[in-house]
Amino acid sequence: MTTLSQVELFSGLPAEALEQLRGLLKRQRLLAGENLFSEGDEATGLYLIQKGRLKVYVAQDHKEFILNIQQAGDAVGELSLLDGEPRSATVMAMENTDLLFLSKDDFTRWLENEPKMAQRLISSLTQHIRRMTDKIRGLALQDVYSRVRHVLEGMAGPADTDGLRYIADRLTQQDIADRVGSSREMIARILKELVMGEYISVENRHVTLLKKLPERF
């Protein structure tokens, strides 16, 4: 179960402040296939995922580009508490998902009554932006194979006793292409080479990492 102390924005707040914010949370349930919000919607607050998975994506020319898959333990939309910008992506439930919601209005009223907390939040926000900038810079410098390796290793579970790592989600070549911003043909070529090199196996769209993926393709 996600708690406010796990949200990066609130990580520097004292226990008393977190308890006050916890009292403002409201429960929400999203059914599989439902949108939590769409790109361009007004940002109304922060969501904490208690159970389930959400797909975060943007669409252009009728094509999806998946930015992230978020699951229990993750927060969605924390920056919306501090700015007035509309949602920058669409978020859809991949399965029935339980959430806790902290509205921007409730948060703003709380902050007005707790002005000393503002400096702590600014410090946490600054650290968050720096980490995000480093992540974006790293992804921009990676080639397509490096991004594919990053996706596969990030989705794979821990190694079993034989050293195998399984990806629970069923993935099509197009799914991977959407995640890394490449063509399906390029992904097909990369996966074929990894299978031939006995780095991965693919069966019924389930990918298994047989050993550590090579640094270079």
C-alpha cells in the first residue's frame, strides 16, 4: 500500500504534517480500460496507486507512445499540486485499480495553514526536477537497443534459482516500439538477434531473460 511518505514530493515532511495530509485522502476505483485522465485535462490533484496498474502515454498521429507503466507503490500527478498546467499525458487502467486521491484544493488550503512546510516542499521539488532531468538526458543519449534493454530489464522480475528473469506482461513488438520510440521493424530485428544469441526467449508474447543482456547491440 502506498503512503504519502513514499511520494518524493513529501519525503522531507515531518510525521505530523503527513498525518494531516493523510486525513484529506479520498478513495477511488478505476475499472480496467477506464481513463484516470486524458492529456490536456485540468490537473486536479495527486493519485496514489494502492492496487493495480496504470499505463501513462501520449498519442500523436493515431499512434501511442508509452511513457511509463505505474503500479502499486507509485504516485501519479504529484506536480499538479504545485502548478496550474493541464495534464501532459493520458493515464489508463490496465486492470482494476484502487487509488487514493489528494485534491489540489485541499492541499492548497492545508499549505496556507502550514506555511513552514513550503520550504521543505520546494527542496523536495528541486531534487525531483534534478533527478528527472538526469533521467531524460540519459534516455535521449541512448540508442534504440539501449532503450530496449532498459525496458526489458526494468520489467523483468528477480532471477529465479536458475538465473532466469521473467516478464509477466505479454508484449508485442509494437508494445516495445511504443515504449522506446522506435519502429516495429527495428524491434523485431533486435529481439531476433537477442533470441539467436540466447539472451532471451519469447513464447506466446512472454519474454524471459536467460542471462544478462549485452551492453551493446
